[in-house]
Amino acid sequence: MPKVTLHVDGKKVEQQVKDNANLVVLAGIRQLPELKYGCGMGRCTKCTCIVISGGENLAPPNWKEEKMLGDKVNEGYRLTCQLTIQKDIEISQENISVKPPKKTTAAITK
């Protein structure tokens, strides 16, 4: 079983998780209650983390992460709601402030 190490609010939390676990689902069922999250669907960025170690064992960022995080994905930022954990990972939610991109509307011309 993989181990998740989470740095959040000045604490270091370690938790064994089942293979292929989603961290936000675990937070929602109170198995990782310290994890910060919001919508769980990759739209709000409240669950943004930075991967400290173990990122090589994650799938590459998906389109939701690329859209919501932009260039931050190249710096190791990820959305925990989009991660499936298969090996040990260490992440941090310390001092992270990522806002979702502003929605743009198409101009209507007549």
C-alpha cells in the first residue's frame, strides 16, 4: 500500500492508502481529513499541491490540470482531485495560492 506524506498547516501527515486511491475521495470520507479541497472535479483549484517527491509515479497532468494550473504544472503543481496514487508520494499544500483562470466570454457582434 502506498504512503502519502502531506505537508499542510504546519503539520506533516502520513497516511497509508489503497492502490489507485484518489486523495480527494479519501478526504471526503475522512481518511485524509487534513487535505484541502473544494469541488473534487478539477474546476476550483482549492486542492492544488506541489509534488515534493514521487511525481515520477503519477500519470502526466491531464487537460483539467493544464487548463486550471497553466505553466505551474511545469513547476510540479498538481490538482489532488486528479491524482491516482499507486506508489509513495510526498506533497505540500503549504503556502499555495492558485486561482482558477478567469472565464472568458465571446463577444457578440451584429
